[in-house]
Amino acid sequence: MTKHYLMCRPDHFAVEYAINPWMDPQAGADREVAIRQWEGLRSAYEELGHRVSLIDPVAGLPDMVFAANGALVVGGRVYGARFAHPERAAEGPAYLKWFTDNGYDRVHEAAFTNEGEGDFLTLDHLVLAGTGFRTDITAHGEAQEFLGRPVVTLRLVDPRFYHLDTALFPLDGRNVAYFPGAFSPGSQEVLRHLFPDAVIADEEDAAVLGLNAVSDGTHVVINAEAAGLQLELKRRGFEPIPVDLSELRKAGGGPKCCTLEIRD
Ligand code: ARG
């Protein structure tokens, strides 16, 4: 299925503050390498036939490359982000402006803290929503009311997996892959109940952000280091498309973090 993605070139990318355990401002990150790797991700999407739109990067917002956090778009309705950390606060309005500038008129400015598709993952009949580190549980109800889709709360418990999209990804509209250890016992039960046939990833694959992947239902764009998970995906009939985003991982991001899906 052809997808439409919004991406932001990492022209101002840096690791200069630490808001998750992956970030070490002392060690920093190489912007040129990050740009080259990001271009590889963008070409991978284009080679798969997907449409990529671009938002202008803003100086002083080094994490703006992580477009997934900018909003949640379902059925043409744009639920805006409201960031947990002041360092990223200005990204919310910047992404909302892109949508209004591009003709999206069903836009909701969120009253509650939420980090867009970082914590909201959309399937055919429901939206999975993370909480525990960034997105406030009150935003789950707000998103459900605005989008008119059932939103299922999942509690994250491991600080390495601070956004839902670092621990789980939809394989298609009906099934997911996830790392159980990132979730509370109750949420693990919810996941087992909803997705008895899920792909279960191990800690090794999760620890290279292998679950921060983007599936179009056939191809799965995934961090190259997640070897075990790629094997299992192949066994299930998916085609892994490995990419190297190791420089962006120094900020705690992977392929999915760099990608905001626009569902018209
Ligand atoms: N440094 C960013 C942060 O901590 C990384 C965001 C990654 N995005 C994501 N969708 N998981 O906010």
C-alpha cells in the first residue's frame, strides 16, 4: 500500500541536552553522518513508491528530525503535539503550521501533553497509545474524542523505551510486533489479548531500536542491527528493508521516529 510520510531533514540535528537515556551531550553526534543516514531512509521510502513530504527544519530545534512526534493524523484529522519537555515545545506549533499551510483544516490543538505518533500508533480499528514517560493519559481520551477512534492505553515502564514507537510497531492494520519487557504486566496482558499472533521481539532487538520500524504491510523499514527480528519478519512473509540510522540513535531515535504518517 502506498503511504504518505512527512519528514524533516536533520540540518540542525545535535545531541546537546539529555531527555532520554540514549542521549549523551558530552559525546554529542555527527550531523553530517546523520544527514547522510537520513537521506538513505528517505530514498528507501521513495524506492518503495511512497510519497515523502518535507517540513522545513528550524534552527535551535535539534530533535525536530523526529517527525513522528509532531502530530497524529488519522482520516485527515490532525491532532497536534504538546511536548513534555520545554526543549522541544516549539516543535508542536511548527508541525501544526505545516498542516494548516498544506490545506488540512481539521486540526486540533491539544490541551494535554502528547508526543504525536511517538506514543500513538494507528491500526485499522483502534489506536494504541503509550503513557508513562511522555504522553499524559488524559491525552488518550482527548485523541479518542477528536479522532472518533477507540484509543487503547498501554503503560510503558522501561526508560529506554520512553515512547510507544520504541517498543512496538504495527505490521499492518491488524497485527503488531513488540517487546513485552517495555510494558507493565497489565499492558502485556492487554497486548496478548488483542494480538495473540503478534511478533514478539527480544531485548537484543529492542536495544538497537529494532521496534522503531515502519511497515507498509509488505516491507518493513528497520534498523539494520536488529538481525533476529528481521529473520522472524521474513518467516512471517514480510520483506525487511534494513537502514543504518546509528547516528540518530544517539538521540534515541530510529526510522519510525523520523517518519510521520499522513493518513488522509
Ligand atoms: N531525542 C528525542 C526525544 O527524546 C527523540 C525522539 C524520538 N522519537 C520517537 N518517536 N520515539 O524526544
